[in-house]
Amino acid sequence: MQNMKDTFPGCLILSTSKVYVLKIVGPEGENPQRWLHKEISWTIDRLRRFSPMPFKQGVLVELEQPNKTNDELNSITFLCILQDLQRTLNFLFYVTDFLLSPICEEVELKISEHCTSLMHQLLKNSKNYQDKDAVRHLALFSSALLKYQDQQVQLKLSSLIVTTSVLVICNMQWLLPGNKESPYVIREQTMSNLIGVEHYNSSLTLNFLDEILGEEEVWILNFVTMSAAEVVITSIRSPWEELFSIPLQNMIFPLIAGHFGYRKRDQHTWVRNFKLCDGKLQSPISISSFKSITLPLPALEIIGYHDFLPSPLYLKNNGHSVVVNVSNHLRKRLPYIFGGSLDINQEYEMDHLHFHWGAKNNRGSEHMLNGIRYPMEMHIVHRNRIYSNLSNALNHKNGLVVLGIFFQLQEEDNESLHSIINHLTSVQWINNEIKLNTSITLASLLPKNTDVFYSYKGSLTTPPCNEVVTWIIFSMPVSISFSQLNKFRLLSSGNNLIADNYRKLQNIGPRKVYIRKLNPHLFVKYNETTFNVADLDWFWH
């Protein structure tokens, strides 16, 4: 609102006779009076002008209000911050063509010269700005987490300016009508330092590396819509690719795509938004030793599992699970696997790991083994190294391998899990993420015996349910104490505690499940050699 120093979440309501500005004062519910408060209202004939914010991040609305002391009209302005180009265009289209064209004097589609001047003044004062540097985009984000020099800085509503050579985060109060605050730089980075873009729903992670100083920096920006984040990526892509002469790798993380729930009625609706979830090769399944085909498959070779994962490691609560991500900006060799039931000469590199658990001790794992559902299951996701990134691998049948590890309850703590569990309180709330200051080896998270495992062809167990996964499920569980498991159950999804975050069992259909075992009988049967994986047939005919 005019002369206000800050913003507030609210609703702008246009009827055929009045304009209402409502402030959101509580969680949304059935009774609007409990969560909406009327700030101000006008008759619609008082509307005079609409003009967009820079790069259509919202709309400036101007009205006229009678002066109580005389007959003069006072001009009142307020800013409706939509944070999304398409939302703003839709709003202006509605206003121009349907509602106000006979009433409103002007719908101005030019950007205010005052805003443009302030923006260019800000850029000229930034240390990395270059002359004749074109402004490609200005975007408003709802919140952000900036990580640099062992600091973590959280921001509320702020702005990101993208030019051909620099990315600048600055305040946004200078955009408010009547506010005399000047824009100032909060953080900036050169386009040449940008080494990776990660896109998850409406969240965007920009990874920077200054090779001269050897300093890494991460910006996690949360936008109001997915399309708003995509527009930022588009504005970055062209100058970045022109600078490096290679495609910008946009790491899309659809392993947990969009909003979905784990309740029975929620899982039934997955297929509406994610058609692949209705496929014939879906996971998880119930595995039976009796029905599985025993073969002397080659050993599963795990390389680098005894080495510490390269830092920095990040622990994140994404609202569906807790995830350990490797931010491998220095391009170190990550642990990888080959052999076993996997295609010959194919290597699969570790990408991340996450967990599924139950609200009670008699459930939680996604797969069942011989009628037993364990209280927790961990998935270590690996990407086929012939594909450049995870989103690319999701388009190929041999794209991913996931190692499934069951957890079994015991009284004593499993010390190997301390490096993760001791930090769960720091990511209790949804979208919380921390940098782990401990070292982790993947071998410490595996069962003692990895010689025996089950394998079948399946899918992601979360939307979009791509059928690109070779599953390897170890028969021996890993131990976890009651108190350790309870710490997972304290994590929040935003509305509730995260628990029972496992998918219902899927129909196995014509698929075969193989079990790797080595015994004298099998060696004699296969002429004392391991089975040739190229001869595997994954389906009954």
C-alpha cells in the first residue's frame, strides 16, 4: 500500500461494483472471516490506472479517493505483487478486455521510468556489472537461503536481477509506491561463476564456484509458481551458453514431483496428474523368496563406497522424506556400482539417498519381503553414467539403479547412522536444509552381507513414476534403534508429521524377480561359472 514500508500477503477482489483489498491473517479455512481481514475497499469507478511492475512481476493500481476536508480527489496507489509473468498478463488481459475498459482511464503497459532508472543505478554500483550489459529479467522470490563462506543467510521477499554477465539479489522495497528506499545489493555473482542449476517445483538452486578463490556459493530461491522459476532459467540460459559454448544443464528433480500425498485416497489420485503411475512395471512390490528365480549372478561391485562422500553434503526435508544430497561441484568421482544383474559395461553413479518410514513399528518400508514390512527402507539412487543428468536418465529404461535397504529395530543405537540422525532436528520443518559437517561413507549404511540380493525391473515409487529403475533389494536388514527411528517421525511435512510415506504395493504382473545366491548346486548347473547377465529375461512369456 502507498507509504507502507513492507508488504503483506493478501487478496485483491474485483467485483462489478467494488474493489477490495483483504489481508491474510491466518491459515486458510472454510470461514473467510477467520483468516481474511478487509484492509480497504473502493467503488470501482475510483479506479484510474494500471501499470505493470518491471518484467511484469505485478501490477501498480492507482485510484482516486475523495478528500474528507474538501472536494478534491486524493490519488492512492498500491502494488499487487503477483511474482509471476503469466499471472500478471492474465490479470491485465482480464482488466483490459472485460472489466474496466469503459471505466478506467488508462492501462499503461510501459514500465515506470522511475523503476527502470533505479534498477540501472543499482547495477552500475555493483562490482561485476559491465557497460552495455542488458537486463534480461527481474524476478521476485518469496524467500531464499544463501550459503557462502560458512554462512547461511535467510531472506524474505526480495528481487533477483539477471543480466548477460551478472546475477544480483537486492531488496524489493524500492518497487513499492511512495517508498523512498533505494535498491541495494544483498549478494551478487558473475554469470561465469554459475556452474549448475537445480530446479525442483517452484524452487531454484543456483550453484556458483569461483575457481580463482576456490569459493563455492549456493542460492536457494523459492518462487510462487513453477513457471516463475522456469522464466528465470530461460533468462539465464542464453548468455550462459554463449559464454561457455555448451548447453546449460538444468538439473530437474522430478523424483518427488509436485504435490502429492501418501494417504490411500491421495495415492489413488496420483494417476490423474502423473499418467506413468498407471503403468504395468510399477514399484514397490511384494517379494517372495519362494517365487523368485535363484541364479549365480556376478557380484555387485561397489566402488568408492568405503571413501567419504565428497563435501559439501546437504540434508534436506522436502516434505515427503529426508534426503542426503551430494553437491559435487568440484567434479570429484562419486561412488558407483556395476555388475550383479546390471547390463554389462554399464556403470551407475550415486546421486542421492532418502528414507521411507512408518508411524508404527509394524510398517514403513515400501517393499515387502516374505510377507514382512520393515519399519524403514532406505533408497540409494544411482544414475547411469552414459546420461548427463538425472532428468535425462529418467527418459531411458536403463536410466537408474536403486539400492533398497531394509531397517530392523533393536534397543541399541546404530552408531553408523549418527551422522544423519543427529542432524534431523535441524531439518524438522519442510524445505529446511543444512550443510552436514560430518563425513559419511555409503558402506557404513549397507548391510554386512551384500552378496544376497533380489533384483527386478520397476519404477520410481513417487510421482512421476518413470519405469526406468533396476531395483536391487538386499535381503539382510540394517539395525536402527527405537529412539533413532522416532526422530524421523518428528519431521514435518508442513501440515502434518511425515510418517507412513510409503507407496502401496503394486501388481507384479509378468515380471520376474531374481535372487543372487551362490551354492554348489547352481555352480554345477551353470558349469561352475557365474550366470551371463546378457541372457537374463525379465518377463514371463
